Amino acid sequence: MMNHTYQAIFLDRDGTIGGSDTIEYPGDFELFPYTQEVIHTFKSNDMSVFSFTNQPGISRGDACEADFISELNAFGFDDVYLCPHDHTEGCDCRKPAIGMLKKAAIEHNLDLTKCVVFGDRWTDILAAKTAGCKAILVQTGSGKISWDQNHFTSVIQPDYVAATLKEGMTWLLEHTCITR
């Protein structure tokens, strides 16, 4: 058992909470059947739940940032952290950079070493580890391919590899001392 409860959970969007390994824009995006339960379970254990997503289609004009934020808020997230930039723009928020995590830490007074990132790509895991968060790779979306193709190094490894977000949540809660 761990000696602390996590302050916040960061969930990647595409391939982690729903959709597939490709970007699906608001209106076309569907959550996995268990995602609402996962969000509710984390919140009922006094953990904030944040969206944490790269959405380069916004900078290309393919989608509107407000539509993503509205959709993600409707799913029950406590806050939304979204990078609208293309990978060529050199911003500090696009994963694997940690700008979104740092912004959340400031805005919500978080200790990132007491936070957990769930994602389906090595960029999610690298961002988590760089920021000091626990990292859980889910094998939905691009996760299985990313894991099978060994996109990880001896330095950057997920703390756990789960088949799904729900399995990862179960593992995390079983390895966390929940205090009320």
C-alpha cells in the first residue's frame, strides 16, 4: 500500500477515454462505456480529474478549441488542459512537454508527484515522468502498438500497463491508501 492519496488524475483524450488511435472531433467522439464510471470513481475518492490532450487540428483550422472544452467539460472533468498547437510550433504545452501539467499545478495548487497521468502514447508517459507524476499506459487507442513497438527506454517506463482505463483505475486504487 502507498502512504498517500493522489491529488489529481490527468486523462488523455483520444484512445484513452474513448475514440480510437486517430483524432475524432467533438460531435463524433464517443467515450468508452466505462469512462464515466472511472471519472466518477476518482472524484468520489476525492481526486480531481483533468483532461490533458494535444489537439493540433485547432491550429490547422479543422476544429474549434471551444468545442473540445465544452465536450470535455460535459464528460465531467474538473478542468481541461488542451494544447491547440501543431508539433512544428515549438510550444511548451504540447506533450511530451509538461506545460499543461505545470499550468494545472499552479491553477489547482497541486504537487505533481502526487498526481497520475493515464495515456495511450509514449508522449503521455514521458510528460508524466518528466513532471514527476505516476504514469499509467493504457493499451487502448495507440497504447498496444506503442508498448509492442517498445517506444519506451530504461529511463522512461510507465508505472503500470493496463488493458483499459478502467483496469488502470482499479490497479491504482488497489495500490493507494484512501483516507477520508
